[in-house]
Amino acid sequence: SPYFAPIITHYIFNDIDDQPVTSTDTINILPTNIFPALVNVVDPIAPIANCQNLTIELDENGLASITADDIDNGSADACGIADLAADITHFNCNDIGDHTVTLTVSSNHLLGSTCTANVTIVDPTAPTANCQDLTVELDDDGLAWLSAEDIDNGSADACGIASMGLDNFDLACHKL
């Protein structure tokens, strides 16, 4: 008795979900029968997440931000990338140094994968040193001492001043 032996060749589907295909009776029984079918196409392969390390400078206000694109290094998926997201995007003076930032890559079909990037935060802005003139009286031994705070006149840095110092802090008659 005649039988149906469909031949399904390689199909490339542009869309995931149910896709109509047609198979034809191949044993040449007249009349030729065409059998429609519905093929459920799925994307079981997660995207490939690929990260790159980054060094970012704080601005004059001590702030910096990144986007997921800044640490993405060509992540890919055969069916397309829907979204890139970084778990940390804003930095300030408290964040100077190295941080591990996770990039999440989501495909158009809700599959995801992650990678990590080392994000180094640096403060390239030097503090602003403001000094004031000062008159100092020598003691009975002809000596006087100064501290940085004595001549500081509102020195500033967005990330704070770690320390201040003087190159000449002891005064004496022989140094005048």
C-alpha cells in the first residue's frame, strides 16, 4: 500500500515560534498530495557574553558612570541581542579602585548569559591648594612652628584631602 514519506530539508527560520511548512508526497501517487505542517522553532542556545575591562576617571565633581556598552566586547547571539545590562553603573569617590561589574546579555528569545569585567575607578584631578599669608612671632628662644592648617585657606578636592603638609614647618632666627 502507498505510504507518505515526507522529505524535510534544511530550513532557515527568521522567526522563533510556530512556522508553517509544506511537505509533498514523494512517491508520485496521483494526484500529488501536499501536506501542511506546523513546526515549532525554538532557540535553545544562550547568547555569548563577552566582556572587556575598563578604567574610568572620576569627573571634577568626583562622579563617573558607565553603560553596559562600555564593558561589552562583542557579545553575540544568532537570533539577536535584546538587552545588555551592567549591575553597577554609577561610581563616586568612595569607589576609587577595582570593581567587578557583571554584564548580563539577553537574547531576543529571553535567554541570558553573563560575564564580568574589572572596572578601575581613578581620580585624576589634583586637589586645589589655597594658602593664606601668616605672620608668626618667634618665642623667647627664637623659634616658631607652623602646621599646614595654619596657612590653609580652603584647599579642596571633590574626593577629600587625605593629608596636607609643609616643606618648612620650623622657623628660627637663623632661617630669617
